[in-house]
Amino acid sequence: MSSDAADEAHRPLLRVVRGEPTAAELAALVAVVSSMSAAPAEAPVEVLSEWAKPERMARQPVFAGPPMSWWASSLPR
């Protein structure tokens, strides 16, 4: 290891700039910072049945065709 890499490995995680925090306050801060840097847990995959899918709630058009084609459908042939 080079001296730069060794210095970076021993660099403190936090540095107190002002004030005198207690050991409990520092421990709480270290716990929060280390939990933020941890990898996020994967969310479980939620499997929905076909009946429960939200896209089923959107109505499909009753008659799919060109605009005003419903009017022509009632005319005699």
C-alpha cells in the first residue's frame, strides 16, 4: 500500500468542528451515517393477480374505431 492509500484508510469517518458531543451523541451520529452508506435492501417483489392489477380499472373503449363511426353504424346498409 502506498502512503496515500494508508492515510485514506486511517482517515476518521467524522470530524467534530465545533462543540463537545458526548460519546452517545457520536455513537448515534456514526450509526446514522453508516446506515446511510449501507446498500439498500431489495424490496420484495409483489405479485398481483390479474384481478387486482390497477390497469384493469381503466375502461377500454366500447367501440374502437375512427371518430364518428358510431353514427354511421346505425344507418341502413
